[in-house]
Amino acid sequence: RGRIEGSFKAETLDLTALRSGDDTHVADPWAWIRHELEFEDLPQRDIDLRLDVAHLRAPEVAFAGVQSRATLADRHLQLKATDRAGRLDILTDLQPKGPVWRLQMRHKVELDLAQPAEGKDGTTGAPPGEQKVRIDIDLAGSGKSMSEVLGSAEGHLEMEAGAGQLNEAIARSLPLNNVFATLLTAIKAKDSAKAPTQLDCAVLHLDVAAGVGISKKGLALRTDRVNILGTGSLKLASGEIDLTFKTAQRKGVGLSIRGLTDKFVRVTGTVAQPQVELNPSGAALTTGAAYLTGGLSLLAEAVFTRLTGFSNPCEIVQEQKQPTSEQ
């Protein structure tokens, strides 16, 4: 059947030109995952390709000393990538199991995201600082299409982000990107301040079972103006979300250590097109979160009551993530 082997080296590989740009013309951005995967789609020859890149650039991120390998043997496809600093560790494994495909993804990535400084003449220069982001994805599922694979997935999704200035480019690089951006926009609409929003931290943790990610441990976002703590669910195959957040103002008139100015916000729709419903009464906690957490509404309520303008929502979620002696 023949075999193809290749080894490539590059001093610099720049992928920034591959940015998709404006996707508003795409009627259904999730259509591709419903395409049924055919065994014949893969090449019939065995393949072993290696790529070494001294400097890899992509939109808002860069890695040094990247080593990647792609192998295909008996329709078993594996993609691996690491970097010199240990900030990149990617494994994608796709192979047939009877009449369906079995996909496993283990991705651990540490990113230094930065917003370029814009000069008076409109040009961009060196970024003023970096924002540390850690992403950990571990998923496995089976099916005849990516939709079925994601619909059966088991595992977890995690993200932790450090301090930095939020901007649209950075938001696009993060899981649940449009959700947090839309949430902050809705909150800022009530804020007269014009200065850019400064992110203190963000924590996202989803336990995935049967293709549904549930935030049993919470979702957190803290800026220079507001604390946000949330819970809810995400359907991986469709991108549908149903999330409930509690917000506590950090600055401004009416700040109370008891959180008397707290608001509840519900976010539904999809990851690509989230819809925000402001609910000052807190009714979303009983309508949304109770359904989303599968009976964990009491836990969600207990966590929510700990959030005030003076607490740190990221620490609250991280404490939930810590293993106990009973686990």
C-alpha cells in the first residue's frame, strides 16, 4: 500500500493570517460537526510526518521549540504537539471502533495572551503586558460524526486566566469566549465608566458526561468593577448553554459587604450567540440553575451566598475543585 514519511523544519511558522475574520455570513457555524465521518476519507497509505518549528506564531499567542508529529496506520490517526517550555501538550487520537469512530483529546496549553499597544498613528507595537491563561481539555467519545462524538463525550474542560486587560481578540481565544464577553457587555451597559475593563482572574470548570458539561464546581470572573460567580451547563454537540450568574459590584455607590446590590443574570442560547437576561429578583436561581445542575441547586445557592463585593469568586471555585478525603 506504500508509506509516506516526512520531516520538516522551519525557523518561523506564522499562522496569524489564518484568522477567520468576520463569520457573520455563516448561517450555521456548527454544520460541519454533523458531517458523517467516512473511513474512506482517510488516505489509504500509512503516514508519519514530523514538524519542528523554532518559533510558532498564531493570533495572540506564540510558542518556541515546537515539535509535532502526525501518524496514520490502519486508519488510526494520532496528532501530537509539544513545545520546549512545556506550555504545549496536545494529543488527538482518532480510530475506528467497529462501525463508529473513537476520539480522544487531551490538550493542556498555557498561553501568554497580550493586547498590542496602539499608537496615535493607528499602528500597533509591542504589547504592554501578558495575560496568563491555562486550558486543560480531556474528552473521549464515540460516533459516526463529530456531533455524535461530542454528544457522547466524557471528561472535563478547565480554564484559568490571570490578570490582564480584556479585549475582543483575547476573548476569542478563550473557552466560552462570547459568553463572558456578552455578560460583561450587559453589565457595563449599566456602568458609566468608560475605561477598559481590567480582568483580575477567571476560572471555568465543566465536568462532562454524555456530552453535557455541568459546572458543579462553578464558573468565576473577577474584574476591577465586579465579581461574577456562575453555574450551569453546556451541550458540546450543539453549543447550547444555560448559565446562571450572580454579580456583586466592587466599586460604586451602594456597595455592601452583605451583597445587597447583587444581581442575578441568566445566559441562554448558544456559545456563538448568547442571550442575556438580567434578573434582579434572583428568580433565575430557581428556574435555571436548579435544572442545569441536576439537583445541585442547594449547593449552587450555598456557593452563591458566599459572593460579595469583597470576596474573590475565583478562590471560591478553586476551593470547590480541591479534593477532599471523602473523594
